[in-house]
Amino acid sequence: MKLQFLGANQQVTGSRYFLEVDDLRLMIDCGMFQEREFLDRNWAKSPVLPSTIDHLLLTHAHLDHCGLIPRLVSQGFKGPIHATSATHDLSEIILNDSAGIQAEDAAYKRKRHKREGRKGPYPIEPLYKVQDVKDALALYQTAHYSKPVVLSKTVTATFHDAGHILGSSLLEICIRKNKTIQRIVFSGDLGQKDKPIVCDPTVLEKADYVVMESTYGDRDHPNTEGTEEQLAKILGDAVERGGNILVPTFAVERAQELLFYLGRLTHQKILPHLLVFLDSPMAIDVTSVFRNHRELMDEEMQARLESGRPMFDFPGLQLVRTRQDSMAINHIKGSCVILAGSGMCTAGRIKHHLTHNLPRPESTVVFVGYQARGTLGRELVEGRPDVRIHGQRYPVRAKIAQVSGLSAHADRSGLLDWLGHFKKPRRVFLTHGEKKAALDLSAEIGSRWDVDVQVPEYGDVFDLA
């Protein structure tokens, strides 16, 4: 039994693991790398020959976990892709959007590079096309929470709610041999407790090996104010200054959670009447998926729906689908809120809104999620005086703000609490976190429990026999 780490190792994106159990070959997640320094891994051949992989297990539909699946399929993978129903529905939206953005970006770069007489470091073509997405989606098979999926005579995989986004899962893989059972648990991305909409992460107690994320392994989320209070203060200040409020938004979960909070603030008349633009066709489609999967929501949201209150709706909310309507937002006088993707400002309509608003001192950019190293979002939260967008540099005069409570990831205390329920695993592997975060969390785990903790590097292989 061997486990190889092929992504999100001492960095945050590109989650991918390869597990061999006798003749069974499993891939867990197949995510896209989004940090600039690791983009070459998206273009490299799969480290594992795709045609030899028997099953792919997908924890959830974020691009850094599912974004390279169509490329894997185009290179020869033909096995089933096991995921929850909500993950399948979200993957369809996210992967098609990704293919479309890549095609647009390739066409834009082709013209720009020709005009500038230069070549970029990567091929000017999409990583995959819409047909590759269609071929990949045809391989999805529905997994249900708490119901084991039989992968071979000796191996099963059970999906449990990870509380991260709708349909997100942590995986419990059981290997039965000679009347014994070995368990490997992959946390996927773990959510916070007591978040609106989704349920809390599932707690497990038995595991020989735990592969756990460490995004916030070196810090806790600040609890000085509640999320609504933070939002109200930032938005109130922005309105007083007369500028626009830009919120780089992850289309899955974060957009819906923002609509939830903005709706409450509006209905309670804490906020002045504001136009709120959800400028993301993908986020609009994702919101429809949420409406179709009410069974996955927490008790608070269930009660809200049963009382007849709308899930995501309030006066002033405008859903923006077309490019023309998106461009028209920039002609509006006065303050408005613009929610647009992508959440780390690596692509999408938010980049165009940033070019119009970053040079304006009265505008505000509000970050509501983790910004990985090497992304435009990270440069902005670090206070860069100017940034490069679409080949040009723009001064950063707008106010940069952050709301901590909206993170979809458990913080350091949350991770330690979840891990602490296991009855002494033999080994813990920390992934999906920058090097400092993973090493800090490793040291804390080592000081609390007598357990072997590893922080793998890209390509590391461990014998779990």
C-alpha cells in the first residue's frame, strides 16, 4: 500500500493524491494549480498514466480539487468518478465555466502576444475544451454520505460531510485483509462549525492514517466581531466615501453566504438601500443548485425555508449574466456592491472591475476568503502599491479590506479539534497549506499527541504497509 502526493504540498492549490492498494490504483482529487509559480504543473503530463487509474474519488467541486479532471480524461482516464450528487451538479457548472474562460484567455493572449511580438511560458491554448468536460461528466457516479462505495473485494470508500461547501466530503477508505481493517481518512477541505447554510464537518474516531488540510494551520480566524458586523462597518464606510465596493467572490458557497448576510442586513435595515450586483453567471447557476439540494443544508436554513422566507433574495439584488450588462455597471454613479469572480482575482470579470476601481481612492475591495501565494488577490492584501492586470500596471489607491468570518476553511483550532477525535492514528500527513502554515501545525500536533506527523513535498511517496 503506497500513497503519493501530487499536489497541494506545502502550497494550497492542485490537490491530488495517488493511492495504490495491491493492484487497485486510486486517484483522490485532481485539482488545478493556481499559484503562478506552479502553473507549469497544469501543462505537464499526468504523473500517473491516466489509463491505469481504476477510480477517481472527488472530495468537492472547487477548481483546485476538480479542475484538471477533464484533462485527465482527455489523456486516457476512463474509470468512474465518485462524488456526491451536489458535487456533480457543481462540477458541471465550474468545469464548463473553466473551459470557457480558458478559451477566452487563449484568444486574448494570442492577439496580445502577436501585438507585443513575444511568447508566453505556456502554450496559447486551453488546458481542455468543452467536449473534454462533457466526456468527464459522463464518468461521474453518485456517492451518498455514510454509504460505502465498493472499489474492490477488499477496499471501500465512504463519503462524509466535510462542512466546506455544498456536497463537500471527507473520505474514509477501508482496506480489509486477513480479518483486519486499515483506514485512511482524507479530510478534503474542512469547514468551520456553526456556519450558515451547510452542516458542520463530520467527526470520525478511527483511522490509521490521516491526510489533513492545513490552510489556516498557523492561525485562528479573528473573533473580535461577527461577520455581519464586519460587513456592515466596511460597507457603511464605503458608502460614506461614495465609492464602489468590489468583492472578489468564489462562486460556490462564498457567493451564497454573502447573499445570505447581505439579505439579513438589508431586511434589518442596517444597510442603506444599495444596488448589489451578482456579476457572475456561474454563481447565479450555482445558487440554483443550492435551491435543488435543500436536504444538505443545516437546521437553521431548513427552518428558514419552511417558514417561507427566500433563500437568497432581497431588494436591490441584481443578477448579471451578459458581458454587456457587466460592463454597464462601471457607468453607475454612486455606491454599489459588485460580487464577481474569481475569488483570488486570477481570472473572470472581477479583473475588469478592478481596472476601473483600483485607481479610485473612494472605492473599496473586500476580500472574503483565502488568497494563495502568487495570486493577484494575495498581492492586493499584502499592500502592493500597483499590480499588473491584463498586461498593464494599475496603481492601488482603493481601500483594501478583509472579512475573516466568511472563510470556508476551519482555522487552526478547528483543525486540531477535528483531529483530536481520532484514537491515536499511526501517521498524519499535512497538505493543502503553505509551508509555514503546515510546519506550524505539525509542531503543534507533535506537542499535543504522540503521533508521527509528515509535511510531504510534491512527488513524495510513502509506504503504508
